[in-house]
Amino acid sequence: MLPKSKSSADKEKSLPLLQITDLTVDFDLPGGWVRSLHGINLEVYPGEILGLVGESGCGKSVTCMAMIKLLGPRALIRGQVEFDGQDLLALDEKALTQVRGRDVAMIFQDPVSSLNPVHTIGRQVVESIHYNTPPLPLNQSQPLGEQVQSAVEQQSRLTGSEARERAERLLTRIGIPEAKQRLQDYPHQLSGGMNQRAMIAMALAGQPQMLIADEPTTALDVTIQAQILELIRDLRHEMGMSIILVTHDLSVVAETCDRMAVMYCGRIVEEGLVQNMFADPHHPYTRGLLASLPRIDQRTDKLPTVEGSVPAPHEMPSGCSFEPRCQWSLNECRIQHPPLISCADGRTIACFNPQRGAV
Amino acid sequence: MPTRYIIQKLLRALLTIWIIVTFVFIVLRLSGDSALMIFGPDVDAEAIKTLREDWGLNKPIWQQYLFYIEKVFHGDLGKSYLDGRAAFDVVMERIPKTLSLMGVTAIVTFLIGIPAGIYSALHHNTKTDRMTMTMSVMGLSIPNFFLGVLLILLFSVAWQILPSAGSETGWHYVMPVITMATAEASVFARFTRSAMLEVLNKPYIRTALAKGVPWKNVVREHALPNAAIPTVTIAGFFVGSLIVGGVVTENVFAWPGVGRLLVNAVANRDLAVVQVAVLLIAFSMVATNLLVDFAYGWLDPRVRDLRGEST
Amino acid sequence: MNGQINNGQPLLKATGLVRHFQVRQSKGLFGKKAVLKAVDDVSFAVNRGETFGLVGESGCGKSTTARLILDIDKPTAGTVDFKDQQISGLPPADRRQLALQMQYVFQDPLGALDPRMRIIDQVAEPLHIHSQASGSVCRDKAADMLLSLDLKDHVFQRYPHELSGGQRQRVVLARALILEPELLICDEPISALDVSIQAQVLNLLTDLRERMRLTIIFISHDMSVVRHTCHQVAVMYLGKIVELAPNDLLFQSAAHPYTQALLSAVPIPQPGLGRKRVLLTGDPPSPIDIPAGCRFHTRCRFAEPLCSEHSPQFKPLREGQWVACHVAHGDT
């Protein structure tokens, strides 16, 4: 059961858990600086699943990694990432390390290569537990000294067998059979689906408020994908986590997400409730993508297509980056980039000539 | 590590050793009449005949081979004609000196080369990185005999602060070790750097960071163990080049080790000693490779699981 | 475009194809010998002018089957007949003839192209090798081919790494089609492409099939794409075909429990559909260790005692639909 959809009025009442403002990312590459993200604005509310959709090079993975500064020294990140009241980009590395895994967790594509091949699964899960044990809440009535003592005890008790026990419980909960045996296995001995479950278990060790899933099922078979997505949905219900699901597969978004944001060439072009956007997409790119999807419940002779292809970073058109492929482009579109503006039904769109109606 | 893996490698090592022993036998017999080679053509026939009988050189080849294998098993590898004692003893008494030189060189190499490589990788593309790499290129380009002689000219002849021959004191170690370690440390620096760089770009490093593991811990527990795997490969080559470098260096610095002995023995046709030295070098290489194989199995769990397809 | 196209003799027939690999498992001192049954008795017929879909998840054996059909790999047993002629064991001259009639396109367009050859030369090369025509005639034909695939002439002198994914795949297609083959085998031809390009290439394939009177064997794991492109579909699981049917019949009334589970797992781009999902538990068994009886019975929600004892026969359920399942045939 999906939670009730949020109308714009509802949205004003509840505050977003994550608020990204004007996020810009530039990379220092051998050929010079290249801009990868052009001022992203995005919100994620508590308990919702947001789909971040786009094709290769659109910046969806960069957005996620920029949030928790995983892009390495060659990236220049500017803007604000407000998470639960604090700007993550303003934190120093030590504080950010605390946030990672504990408040915001991230899982990646291709689980087999995203796990250390020379450590057992058990060791990697225990590592997550070790670094992300949530702090004990402060009890007002107990003396501070005692609480510190028990926190330390909990921490030290968590080494060795206690931690392994917790790891085993975590793996079982995630749906890995014979968890005790799996703790001794190495990633290359398990299937892609099992490895992805293990990665999810590691991500959950700290009971984070938000999970970023970067194409978690792209490398997996469709029946395994269904299992993993079901797992992710269950986790959202059980733990009330917010989830950012990054994918290129719109069908997955339709079945899993509450809201979605479509990205193209480093910008968000349209964002809103999944129901609304599928029923009545405004942006020509969104329309083109939806129309060109083959479906197993329908059959057409020829699929409508989006002409042309995604421009390379050094070949970006001036004006709207989608304009060369757009069948509704106006003169305006060649001159400047359309700003992201809000619409009546709560969605935002960046287009000078938005369309209406079903695809 | 599974027993299967260990036993397989041991069996392979034993097989290699047997092949080497046979090979040495063949080469020695093939290189002409040993007796003539030792004494030269103008010695009287009587002496040669005695020598031949002594060494069983007048028997059919397969008998000589069995005879030879038996002797090898018993550690009897002939007599050094220069010295008069068993060749085995002559070589063995020189080993400590060679080992100590190699040992100190190895320590210096690891202590300088590997950290330099790791540091360069962690500070990729900075001035320090570029400087270290330039120095390492220079280091491995200089031939060790050239460097050795240069050092002697500078420190022994011109400034007279270091001894240039022998191995009595600690100061005697300085120049030979510098001579050998310069190239070795350079190689390790470059190799470790590229192994680290490759590992640091892998997805699992990003996963570890995303889990909230601090950078230092990521480097120590995730990057280094994985970077160690390819580095172990060159450990095998390292021992080989220590041996080769050792031979040259020992001769430049008159270091009383096996290398010097070997050169001397070859020049004087002291066959038994040459044979022992060659066998010794071969065994060391086999042992080193065995250790490298074990190290692989210990470091990389993927290697322990057998794979293999055939149609 | 409904049902199957049946124009008499099938263009390609696979009969009882088997491909086993000898592998060593990590057990005991020297490892235990085991057999990996990648393809285990696969038979099907492809009619002229149709697109035949071979679907399944990873490890089902569809790519191995492709290699057997193309004679890139030798079957452990079974035969492949192209135009009623067996293709294995052909003398070299006949094999060259075969290459003219059967071409293929595989998944990774960048890997399939020589990084050091210009586009126009790569497309012209097959023609150059197989005909007596001069270099410039070949290049002209190559240019025509590329233009007909919507590639502009400014691309001709470029190198593969300078092209986009969609362009590269068109180049690979051009190179495959320049010899005007009768059969084109595509193994995941669009999986590596961006979503907005996939539709372009799919339309292109349909276009080419009509224009050049091609027969296509389309191998994919993407059921939505197969639904759109193929006339007939064969579903593979652990080396066997479990169901074979015309497109509409398969997608609207799949008979095999695996097909049903597979179809229900495929997401549909329509929110709020509230589909009933058949969720398979766990991972598929390893092809080294195939379950006794019906190989799907360990994950099948309809499994009966018979299913773990006897392997079901692959036989027709109704007109055009073949299934290997005891329950579907009502044999239990």
C-alpha cells in the first residue's frame, strides 16, 4: 500500500528531510573543467521514495554522490544540501563521515564489484555495524556518567561475536538464507542478487533515515530485480526510510516510486508525483521517453522515438540542452535555458513550451 | 588456505627442482669433456683418465645420471679443485655474507620504495608525486655497476669516508646496499603506486566510504590489501634481480659472498663450485615462487577457488 | 503483425542441441570434475521473414545457443540446419558461403568495432573480403548502407570512439548487413544503449527486416522489447526451452509457471496498476547442479511430486504453443 499522495498543500505542511539547493558540480578533467550538474534543486520528504531518472550522462549518479561528497578530489561541489537541518556540504570530513552510513546510506550498481573481493561478507557487514551503531538516546533521568559508560560498553561489547550475531540477524532479515554460512563467504562466491542483499544489509546497519540506491537492480535479472524492489518497498514501510531510487528504467519508477525527477544533461527538467507525470507528462523529453517505451502489455508496429542523441559534454547546445531533439522548440529555447518553475499540481518543470495530455 | 592448494603448489615446486637438477646435469655433460675442460688440453693422459674414473665419466650416460642424482640426494656435489674441499661446503660458507647483503638491501628497498609508492598514489598528480616518479625513473635507469663504481670514486677515493672493499664493519654495507637498493626501490615505488591507483579507483572503495568508514581506514583496510596482490608478483622478480645484482655488486665491492665466488669459479673452470652455485640459485627461485604462490592464496580468496573450463 | 509467418520450409532448424562444458569444482585435492550443462537439448525452427525471440535470464543458455547456431562453437550433440543443409563439418569454401548468409550483432558495439579503423573502412571490409569488387566500389556500397541506416556522411571518416552508442550499433548493423545475409542473429543488440535510442534501433531493425527480407533471431532478457519485436518467442531456463509460442499467445496466456513468473516480474510504465506479482524465491540453481526431474520444480509454485521425478516432455499444448510442464499438460 503506497502512502497517500501528497498534494501541494500537504507538501507545505511537512518539511522535507532533504533539501538540495542550487547544487553545481564541476570536474577537473585533463581537457579542462567540465560542468556536470547545473544548479540542481530537489527535495525528498520523510518516508517517500523519489525516483531520479535519466539516461547516461544526465548526472543522476553524480547528484547522489555529490550529496555525501563521494566524488573525489577532482570535483568542485557548490550549493547547499540540507539534510535534517544541517548543510552536508559545509561539514568537515570527520563530521561527514559520521553522517555517511548512519544518517544517509548508499548502495550501488553491480554489487559484485562494489564489494571488497578480499574481505568476507561477514567482515564487511560487521564493518558497517561497527562504524554506524546508532548512538543511544540520552536519558534525562539517568546520570550522564552511567550513560556514557553503557554506551562505551555497548560499543566494546559489539566487537567480536556480538557484532557477528547482529550481522547474521541483519542478513536473515534481508532475506538471505543460511546467513551464518554466508558470513564466511566472499563476494565472488555469491550471486548478484545475494550480493545486492548483502549491500542493502550493510546500508541498513546504522538505521539511516535515508537510503540512496544508485541503479541497484540494473545489473540483475528481472526476477531478481522484482525481489530486490519488493525488499526496498518493504523496508520503506518497516523503517519509514526515505529512499532515492536512481534508475534509467521508467517502468521501475512507475511501480516503486511516489515522486520522480527527470534529469537531462545535468539539469532537472521535470519533477512531480509519479501518477501525474505518467498520466500527463509536460516536458517534451519526458513525453518522448514515455512514448518510446516498449511494454509487455501493449504492442505497436512502430515505437515513437526521440530523434537524435544525448549531446557530449563538450558539445552542449546554448540554450535548452534538449532543444535540438525537441519537436516543439521555440525560438526562445535556443537562446536561454528555461528555469525550473512550479505548476498547479505541485510539479516543477523547466520548459518554455510544455505539452499536455496523455502519451 | 585449503590444503589442496598448498599440496598442489608443493608438488609443482618439487617437479621444477627435479627438472632443474636434470638440466644442470645435461648442460654440464654437453659442454664438452669435463675432464678436458678442467685441466686444459695439455695435461698428460694418465691424470685425465684418473679424473674420469673418479667422476664416473667413462660410464654410459644414464648410469652417470643415476649416479649423479644419488650424489645430489646425499649432498655430495663434487670437489672444488681450487680449494680442495667439498664444493658444497665452499659455497655454503659464503652464504651468510650474501644473505646479509641481500637482507639489508631488501629491508631498505621495502622501507623506502613501498611507502614512496603509496604516498605518491595518495597524492596523485601533486608535485611530490611527480618528483618521486622522476627520481624513480632515474634510479632504475642507472646500471648498478656504474653506480657502484661512481660511489667508490666519490666516497672512497675522493672523500675517503667509506671503505670500498670487504665486509667487516657496518660501514662496509653502505655503498653496496645503496648500489643495489636504488634500482629496486625505484621499481617498487612505481609499481606500488600504479597498483594503489588502480585499487583506489575501484567501486568498493566508494562503497566503503559511503558506509562511513574514515579515509585512513579505507586506505589501510580496503586499498592496501588489494594493492598487495599485484605487488607480490614483483616480489618474485625482486629476488631474482637481487641475485643478479648481488653478483655484480659483490664483484665491484669485493664482497666475500657467493656472487664473487661464482665469478671466480667460472673464470677458473672450477666446475663443481659452479654447479653448486647454479643449483643454489635455481632452488632459491623455486622457493621464492612457491612463497609467492602461497602469498597469493592468502591474499586473494578468488585464487583459491579452482576454476577451469575445457571443452 | 499477429501470429507467425509460415512460408513453408523453415530457414533455420536446431535439433537436439546440446553443449556441455567440463569444469572443475573446488572440492577435494585436485578439484571435482563436473559438467556444466549450458545448453541441454534445445530444438526450434525459425521461419523465413520472421523475428524469432530467444529469451531468458542470465545462465539460461541463450547466448551459448547463438554461438552454436553461428558455428562459432561446436555442439556436444545435436545439429543445426540452415536451408536444409547441416552447418557443422562443412568444408571451408562452404563455410565462407555460410558467412555470407548468416551474420550477427552482439551486445557491445564498441567492442565489436576495430578502434583503429575508420567507420567506412570497417563497413566496406566484409565486402572487400568476400567479393572481387575494387576498394572504391566497396566503399561506395558501404556509404550507401550507412546512409540507409540514418548515419550522415560526416561520420564516415571517424573512429568508433568518436561515435555515440546508438551510432556505433548502427555501424555494426551496417557491417553485418552489407553482405545482404538472409539471417541476422542479434544477441542483446540494444541493452547497452540509452533508453531513448533503443526505440530508434528497434524501429530500424523492423524496417531493415522488411526492406531486406531478413529473418532475425533476437536474443534478449528484456521481455518488453521482445513483446514488441518478435513473432515467435522461446523461453529458456537452465539450458532448455520451457515454452515456445507466438507472441500474443505467450504474453497473454503463458502456460509455463516460469514464463508466468518472468512476465509478472517485468515492470510496466503505468503507476497504480496494482499487479499481482508471482515472486520467485532465491536464486536459480547452478547449471552444474541441475535439479532432477523438471529443472524448475525447486522454485515452482505448482510443483507436484511427479515434477521432481520426471523431466517433462516439450510438446504442444495447443495450436502453436509448446510447453515442457507436467502441470500445464495436466499430466499430474
